Amino acid sequence: EAWSSKNFENYIGFYSKEFNNKKFKSINSWSRYRKPRITKRGSIKVRITKQRVSFVNERLAEVKFTQKYRSANLRLTTTKIMRLKKDKIGWKIIYEGT
């Protein structure tokens, strides 16, 4: 919802300060990359299906899902993996990839 409504602060708030993936080694580099894509003009629709959650332990989980993305000039269907870590506040994304 935060992505589709272009609420970048809420969107980035789901990510941990520990976030990294193959391309982005810090939450700061990920944030700089994502912000213009989230806040760009035009509508964005994101739909998630086929979610599968597996718990590594009580503080780590992995979620696999299909993401359908649609904007004015792009339509993508991607299988994604997210790893989440539970902290004092709740679950935060520490990894996202395909």
C-alpha cells in the first residue's frame, strides 16, 4: 500500500537499517535508488500473490511471492524473496531479491 500510494516514508520504514542485497550494500544506497521510483508521477499498482513464509528461527523469516507491478509504462511479474528480521518494533526487511 505504501508503494502504490507513493508514501515513501512508510515504504522505507518497512526496511531494516541492516538491509542489503547483491546490488545495494546499505539501506542508504537502497533508499536513494528507490525514492525517485516510488515518488514518480503517475499511478503505481502492486499486487502480491502466492506468498510462502518459512521461519528460519523465531527472529528470522523468508517470504517467497509473486509480485505484479503496473505503472503507465511498465508491467512486470516477478518472483521475489524477502528475508525479514524481528526487532523490538516488529518485522523489518533485511534482504530483497529475485
